[in-house]
Amino acid sequence: MFKLPRALIAVLLAAISLQAADNNPPRRPARNASDAELNQAATQANTDPTAFRKFARLSPHVHLDAANRAHVICQALPAGAQIGPDTTPFTGTAPFPLTQTFLLHSRPGAARVIYLDFKGHTTTGTPWNNSTSAGASFTTPPFDLDGNPTAFSDVEQAAIQEIWKRVAEDYAPWEVDVTTQDPGVEALRRTASSDTQYGVRCVIGGSSAQWLGSAAGGVAYIGTFGGLVATGAANDIPAFVFPAQLGNSTKAIAEAAAHECGHTLGLYHDGTTAGVEYFGGQGNWAPIMGVSYYKAVTQWSRGEYPLANNTQDQMAIIGSRIPLVAADHGVNSTTATPVAGDSLTAGGIIRSSTDGAWYAIQAGVGPLSVTALAASSSPDLKIGLTLVDASGGTVATATATGLNGMNASLSANLTVPGAYFIVLKGVADGTGATQYSNYASAGRFSLAGSWASLATPPPPPVFPPVASTLGTAPTSGPAPLTVNFSSARSTQTNGTTLRYLWNFGDNTVTSDLANPTHIYGRVGSYTATLTVIDGINLINTTSVVINVTTAPVTPPPPVTPPPVATNIIDVGAMKAGWYDIVNGRPVRRESDHDGDDDDKPVNRYHPLAPQGYFYCFITIVDVAGKPVSGATVSLTASGLASGKVQGRTDRLGQIEVVTPRMSATQKGSITFTVTGVQLSGKVYDSTRNAVTTVTVTR
Ligand SMILES: [Zn+2]
């Protein structure tokens, strides 16, 4: 007994069980299979059975393996064939640094991957092994142009980069990363329906003679992109491209890679009902799923050419397995990508015949030019470029240039400044037997343009201010006439502040007030002028005539005293004097200062009186002159005696204030002053006082 490795046992058991399940050979032409077998193949490929049966019956190159899975063995270049535009071996310069050759990604991070595997690959545990090599592994050598498979020359790396660019352009509309960097098997195989990271490995290298046993440009299992592979030993199921059968042409290798990956996405051959399996195209165009080695422009198709036998909507079928990329531009006039300034540099992807890249610009009067470039090497997008005005009218359309007319250049001389749209779309080309539609005119573009700046709007016209004396009043009347001049109706349009200058016309003063008052003293007719000056020194003048007439003789109006409030009180009288103390009793000796005969000289005091004192009577009255009792009177004394005192009036409205006794020999004055009167409900009005202060001298 010997011990087999556990993995090998599993493979052998699987192979045995397949053989036991049915008696089908490892590989047989699908056209001879039963409808049931073809339906089973279509189901495994996740494709429409009716369309698949039609394709399988027509094509001798579709095969079923023992498990009734379908694969296609696709056309090689006939020996010695010219390869369309590429008639010589590739000698180009790499478009990217050589260090990037195996790091190229068309959409880094995308969940779907097309891995262009140039580095050589050992295929193990796939249907290919069962159908071609009795389950044994086989190895594809690295991509090799110079007979040295152990190293990648500069030319080989340049060719790899070129092939990658072409395939990336074919798949540009979809969210798939076409890459030259090994993403690892888990990024390629789909092990469960919940597995969202998957794709296809396209092995590019060697010759179909090495393991396939027949001449082929490439081979692929149909519909494997996104199909579930068994867990365990199962690996990703590659598609293969054989440079040896493609003349080592970079274009042919790229076309074959796009074609074989198309099979893995469920696409069939584009042929004709006249028995042609691979339609070679018309004009400079050919379908990728026909034979596209000989035409410059190669696109996906839906069978729009004469006698087409395949009307698969190939863009939609790819889109059913790989979502379209999100728009990287506005897609109509409403969502147009705004462009500031007077130039534009942009790039993006046109995803379908209904997509369009809209850019909103503001252009001034003058020349406009826009140049749009499709992907270099092998564009799928034929660019249509139009300039649309704000109302949707087409202002200019582009001329096709370069790259088989795929680029576009537009120029216009704008006479109307304003909003425009630069609109880029995929378009059709040719007429009649040389035409292709815009169906698959989709791919990468770059865009550059410039136009006249939208000029700064001209400054608003400058108007001088307007002077107005409306509102001046009065404009006539007897001297002296006071006139209120008004400039309020004057206006200006320059957003500045007006200044004013009045000349009243009577050779007196002038005024720079807005609304001055002037008095005309003399009879006459005067022309008053108003000059207004705005902030930029623009001037306007107007005038108003003032007629001053002789003053009429009119009696003065009767004077009616203003009504007096009835609650007012005031000082009705003050009387001050000196008392001698005579025999202990006061004897009034002094004048009452009321101007009548009893006013005696103040120094006629009793010669015997050694002492005395000053007194002051204050009488508070109301507006009728009647005494007011109960009023609090405040007063001050100054001079021979000083101080403050307060007291209430008696029934006679009087209060008497006296000083302390003092020697009768004191000489001098004393002044009494009322400083306040208060009574609840009354108002003290000192201006009505008959007297407020009184002075006595002795
Ligand atoms: Zn094919």
C-alpha cells in the first residue's frame, strides 16, 4: 500500500464519478448534442437556452465536455495573413513606465476583474483539464515574442501594455478592472452566490498546440464569468489566448482577449445567415465577437449589419453581469457639469449610445474651440461633439479627426455671450455598406477647450443728478418773509451722496444745507438757485422765484393769557423786620417794605432796648390770591443770622420765622429767601411769586 496525498484522492474520485454519471466523451461538438443537453449547457452557462441552441447548431467550434459544459474554440489567424493595420511585428514604445507593466489597472478596486495573465499559468482542477488532458494539469508559458520565455524584454512589456490598453477600452463602460496584476484566485473565482468579488483570468501565452490539440486563436468556456465553481480543489476557469496562432500581433491578441472574455460573459459569434461564422465587418469596422483582427474600429454589436445571424444585445448582456460605471459627468442640460472660467480640461467614459457628457460653460463673444480625443490605440468610442446654446439649439458641430475619425474637433465664433453646453456623445459613422451605428460607440475620452471670457458687464451709464426745489414754501408773502427751502425732491443715480449749494438771490448769505431757512427782509422778487453736486462731481442747477411783498398793516392779535392751572400756589407776600425786646416783650420796629408811609428808617430802634431779633412773615396764596393753609414753606436766612427753617402756613396762609435774639447793637443785614413750598395736591410755581426774597438792614 502507498499513501496518496489527500487532495489527489479527491480529484481522482471526482473524475471517476463524472465518468460514471454519463458516457459522454471528454469533448464533442455541440451541434450534434440533443436539445436537452444543449439546454443543460445553457443553464450551466447562465445564458438563454434558445439563443445558445441556435449558436451551437450553427457553429462547428462550440463543444460540450463530458459534464455538458460548453466551450468555444475560436478562429486563429490564417497562416501568413495580413493583420489589418498591424502588418509588422510590434516594436512600439511602452505607453507607461516599464516598471508599471504588471501593475496596470483600468478601474482599481472594482469588484469585477479581467486579469490579463501574461506570466504563465498552470491550469489545475478545471473543466479544461477534464475536457483536454484527462484531468491532468497543464502549463501555459509566459508571453514571449523573442524566444526567451524567462524574461520580459522591453518590447514584450510594451506589447503587454498595448494589449492591456486595447482590452481596457473594450470594457471601459463597465465596472470591471482590467488588470495585468495578479489579483489572486479568490478575486477571480466565485465560490458562492454571496461572493461579489469575481471575474475571469485570460491566460495569454504559448500555442494552442501545447495542450488543446487544435489550432485556435483563443478558447473560452461560455458564461463562466460569475458562474459558481465548486469549493475545495476547484480553481478559477480561465479563458485562453494563443499568441502563436495570432502572429504575435498585439492587436490580434487584444481582439482575441476581448472576444474570449466576451464568451465568458455569455456572448456568441457574430456571423451571417450566409454561412459565415465570423463576420469580418464592413468599412473600417468589425464586431469583436466576429473576427476583428483586420479592422481598425472594433466594437460590441447587436447584429445591425446585413445578414447578421446574432442579434444578442451584447452591451446589455455584459451589463447583466457587470454593472455600468457611474456617470463621471452631467448627462443632460439640467445635470451638466459646471465649468468655471474660460477653459476646460476633462476626461471620462461614455457608457452607451444614450449617454452623453454635458459641460455647462459661460462664454463671451469670440472664438471657441474644443478638442476631444478618444482612447489611443483602439478606441471603441467615436466622438460626436456639439455646442448647444441655453435654449437647446445647436450652435456648432465637430469635425471628425484622427484615429480613424474617432476624435473630434469643434470651433465656433460666438457672437452672443452667455451660457452654452459642450456635449460629447458616442456617434455612428459611415453610410450604407460601410456604416456602423452608435450602438457600441462607447469608451474613454479626454476633452480640452477654451473660449472667450464672459466680459465684465459694461458700467451703467452715468447720469448727472437732478436738482429740485419742489416743496419750498412759502414762495411769496409780505416782508419779512421766512422761506423754508427744500431740496428733498432732488435725485441722483450714481449711488453717491449729494451736496447742496443755495444762493438765495438777495446778495446775502448762501447755504450748503439740504433744506435751509432764509428770511427775506426787503420787498422784491428774488431768484433763488439750488445747485446739487453728486459724488463724482456731476452738477445740476434749478431755481425758484420768491416774491416778497409789502407787509399789510394788521392789528396785533388780542393777547389772551394762557390759562392757569387752578392748583398752583405761590408766595403772595413776604414781610420782614426787627423786633426790640422792650420790657421783655417784642415791639415791632421795622419797615414792612411795602413802600407806603409807615416805612420807617430801620435804625429807629428803641434806645433802651438792649436786644431784639429779626422776623419774616410769608404768605402763600392760590391762583385766586386766597391764602393757603397747611403749606410747608422752606426758607433760608443769611447775613447776621443764617440757617434753614421750615414751617406750615396757618389759617391766614401765613408763617412767621424769627431769628434768635441778638444784641441791639448788631449792625448789618439779613436776607430771607423762600426755597420751596409744598402742599399735597398743589403745584408750587415760583415764577408766579410776588416776592421770593427780602432783605432787612439795620
Ligand atoms: Zn469565439
